[in-house]
Amino acid sequence: MKCKFFRCAQKALVKKRMSKTVIYFCKWAGDLCQGPECKFAMCAKHAMNPDGTCRESAIQQRTKTERREHREEELEKKVRMSEKAQRAIREIKKYMDEAGLY
């Protein structure tokens, strides 16, 4: 199950760990969980699409990447240098202008 809001209406969903893998087992059917194909599948946020995909997790994923990109842009703007580093950069630019390299 990729969606953390996935629930079983029969409350028969059991999560079992086998070494590093996680297996979802249905106690009611006595077999592996079918996921969104099961007739008792439901979403805690009521966001399950008819094809079994989750609208809510897609929205969260999209906002998470947007927040990360926004945070990176803010960090780029907030980069501060010491006065000594700024002077060194100005001197290098001045030298490059005089030499015709810039």
C-alpha cells in the first residue's frame, strides 16, 4: 500500500514484516490484501479515485516538492558572506575588469 490513508472497512488488514519487506494480509479473506481492488477498500480522507489511486497522497507529494523548491530558492537568497570575502570578490572583479577578462 503506497497510501498511508488506506483502510479496510472490515478492519481485517494486518501488516506483517518479513525481514525488510512489509506484507499486508487480510484476516477476513485469509489471503494477501488486494488493495484498492477489494470491495472493502476505503480511504480515511475519502480521497480514493475510482481507479484505486489516492488523490490526497498525490496532493501531498506535489506540495512537498513545491515546498522543497521554495525552501531552496529562499536559501539561495539568504546566502551571506563575511565582509572579508566580499572585499576579496570585489578585488577579483576589479582585477578581471582591468585585465579585460571579465
